[in-house]
Amino acid sequence: MKWPAGLGLLLLFAVGCGGSGDGGAGATISSQPLAGKIGGQAWTFTTGETTEVLSTSKQLWVDLYADDFDACVALRAPSNANVVTMMMPRTPGSYDVNLTMNDFATSGRLVVDSITATTITGGLNITTNGDNTVNGQFQATICPP
């Protein structure tokens, strides 16, 4: 995976345990497509894919891009794109995003609605600061190993 200098990247590596509660400081997830700002620039989700070699038995490594390309095709993902990268549980549920293993998101909520053999679908509302925040719905392709 290539991340050149100057790349806007909102990177999250951990989410808390599922459960009810106010959820990520009360983060409400929009019913609209995932969108917001990364590095102060407007960002709207288009293509999502997983990376199996970086995933675990309990979590999927998911990259969410604003660029349109064929998911799961080697070297198709843009190398200069703003991307939201996140470890997402392989179990549907509602999760608080926490800072245990990342230095970026200060608050947020992840909802994994469904996982099939080929897709992970859900909603995300995460914030680092006013220049780095996204909120809305996504569907990412689960790439084969």
C-alpha cells in the first residue's frame, strides 16, 4: 500500500466493544452516503475494499476511497487519494471508535449492518477535528486472499 507525502489520511485501528449507550460521544450516523472532510478538503465515499493480509480473524482492514475504481484488482486503488482506513469487526453491531490503537479519531461511532462473503455494509461517524470528519453509509467489497 503506497501513501505518498501530503496524502490526506484518516486512519483508525481500533473500535470498542459493541453495546448500547450514547455511542462515540453521542455520534449519530447519517443515512446519506459517507462524506465529510479529510485534510480540510471535501471528501465523498465512492469505492471500498478490504485487504485480507492486513485483516485478522476478528477484524477486516477496510479502505474507503473517494475515487471510483475496480475494487480488489491489484494496483487499481489510487496511490494519491484521500482514504479512510479502518479495522472493522467481522461481527455486525454498533461500536464506539476509540483511541486505544490510533492517533487520529477522537470520537466516533461505527455500525456494521451486515457482512456477507463479498461485502461489509454499515455506517460511520468519526471526527479528529473540524478538518477531518466523515459521516454516513458505506459498502465495501471483501477482497479474496
